[in-house]
Amino acid sequence: AQKITQTQPGMFVQEKEAVTLDCTYDTSDPSYGLFWYKQPSSGEMIFLIYQGSYDQQNATEGRYSLNFQKARKSANLVISASQLGDSAMYFCAMRENSGGYQKVTFGTGTKLQVIP
Amino acid sequence: GAVVSQHPSRVICKSGTSVKIECRSLDFQATTMFWYRQFPKQSLMLMATSNEGSKATYEQGVEKDKFLINHASLTLSTLTVTSAHPEDSSFYICSADQIGETQYFGPGTRLLVL
């Protein structure tokens, strides 16, 4: 079974509009962390936002917010007021304990294109 | 956020040679560093988890004798691709784990083996 599932290979959004990128996860570890990263064409991985499994409130970082629904095992990223510079690949990732050490698994990514 | 550096950013080498890639956490101590490999238009695949002072933990299918990992200090981990072949050409990226917080990634190393 896939640990992290991103069902949207590509998304388009109009500039200044909001967009939601989907992410679902699967783990039996009660303590885990969920991340979103942005990867522009340069290749670097840019950390956007983090949500811990025990965090009561949804994480927010500027224009980024994470819609954490624990029972549904989903951690969607919401980008508000999209900008042209937001065009990039977006990866959802999960950190969990596996065999006594921390392991991070990435989803397949969503390519976001912001249209002027 | 925390800063992680990687060196070199690009390397071209001949088949059969070895290449060393360094990953440094510049402003924090990282007890754990991760090494990933990314093929074009694909996601990051975890290769190994590097723990300071102990042997690295390799993912299934990753040859530990080919991809040597040394985590010499709390701020430095190295990945050595031994006897590189063209199929080893890829984008290698490291991340450093700040305890209780997120992982921060290095800028990546593009390896081309001729």
C-alpha cells in the first residue's frame, strides 16, 4: 500500500485564486509528522509547512495552510492568493518510526501551474 | 529556517570512478541525515538514513557497498558513489533532521556519469 498518495499529477490555478493540493497517508505509527515541500525547476526542496500528528490545530505559514483531517488520514495543502512564483512541483511527505528509526516517505508530487 | 549545504552542486565523472558528495548542516546539529535520489520527473526515493556515530540504515534495494555513507560529525554526512556507472546518474539530495522539528534539504547534487 502507498504510504503517501497524491492523486493530482497536475493542477492549474488562476493567479490570486486559492488552490488545494490533496494528500492522503497511511501509517500505524501513532506519532508521525506530515510535511509539504515545494520543488521549483532548480531542484531544491523548499520546506513549506509541517503538521504533527498530535497537533490540535491546523498548521499555517503565511499563504500556506494544511487542512489536517486525522480520521480521514488526509493532509491537504491550501495555497491562498496564488502567485506566478508558486508554479512548481509540490510534494507531500510523512515521517514515521519504522523498525526503530525515523523514515520519511514522499508522495509522487503535484505539478502546479499558476496562470496569469 | 535552518540551512543545509551540499557540495558539489554538479559533478561529471567517468565510468568507474568514485564520487563523494558532502552534506552539511550549517546552523544546527543534526543527529540524523537522510540521503535521497530523484530521477527526472519523479519523486524522492529514500536511499539511507545516516546517524551520527553509527552505521547508516539502507533502504531495501540500495547497495551499501556502492553507496557508502559516513556521518562523521553532527554537522557532516558524506555519500560516496563508488565505481560509478551511467545508471548512477541522478539528482542526489540530502536532508538534515532537527530534533522535534522538520527536515531541511540541501540544494542537491546533479551527478552525470559518462
